[in-house]
Amino acid sequence: MPTPAEIQKNLDALYSDWTNKFTALYGPVRELKRIMFKRIFGTGSSGGTNTAGDKLPSVPYKTTPIYVSPRSLANAPSRFKVGKLGEPIKSLYFPDGYAQLKQETSRKLPLELTGRLKGGFLSQEVITEGLTAGIGLPDSEKEKAQGLQFGNGKRFKGYGPIFQPTAEEQAEMLEDHAAELVQQIINAMNK
């Protein structure tokens, strides 16, 4: 059993370590990022939600019929480029509009929150400095995130706060943080 002086020495050492690297906070913030990722980008084929719980993305592609130049779509299937008699056609017709064009010519999912933004959020390390920790996006994706959250000032109003934790997510993170703090203090006292 450690003496009170040894316990105090161990707690002082723990506090000193925390001022340089607050490990009791870093793990819970990484878990918060994991939970936020699932909420924002969804799982499987279902989309995610913003901080208020609204579905993302909320604006589907248009389904009004459109004509498109074959030169502008190099990867369009040949059935759209050749007429009934085998002759090249001057314009491609998509009766179900841009939604069909996107489905027929793209290998990517037709969602605004996929691709580089999703990968950037996932791959960006949790920022850990001294007594703070934070979740960030790569610089290359910050403008896109701002546009999605707050719109472009014209027709698109934005989806609202997306990359902020919900009250429930934040409460869960704080509980994990408190448990981690207590565990590290107990470990320091029992050294």
C-alpha cells in the first residue's frame, strides 16, 4: 500500500503528464468522431443526418427529361449514343432526367456527402494538443463543408449544422471522459 506522500507524488506526476498530453480526453474525442461519422454519412445505403436529426442530403436529383451532348459524356453507355439504325445520334435523351444520367454514367453514389469529404473526415487525425482535443477536416474540404452547412447564399439554403456533435453525442463523450479521468487517477494512486 502506497503512503500518502507516494500517492501525492504519483498524482503530481499524472497532472504534469496531463499538461503535456491529456490522454484522458483524447480517447473519448476519437470515439465521438467515430459516432459523428456514422451519424453524418450514414451506414449502408441510408444517408446520414445533420445535428438537428434532418436527413442528408435532402434534395434529390431532378427527374425532368433532359438532352445531353454525347461529347460531354465520354462514359455514357452505347445504347444512349447510337440510334435504332446504328447511326450516331446528336443528343442523348434521358427520360428520367439528371437522376437517370447520374445513375447510368457514374460509378459514384449520387450523394453530396460522399467521396473526398467523407474520406477527409475519416482520415483526418483528432487534433491533440496539451489539455485540448478537436475534430477537424482537411483544408481542401472546409469550403465544401461550409457550403453544405450554410448554403451558397442563393437558392441553396444549406443543411444546417452537420459537423457539430449533437447534445447526446457530447453528453456521451463527457461521460467517457469522466470515466477515463477517474480510471487514470485510480491507477496513479495505486502505483
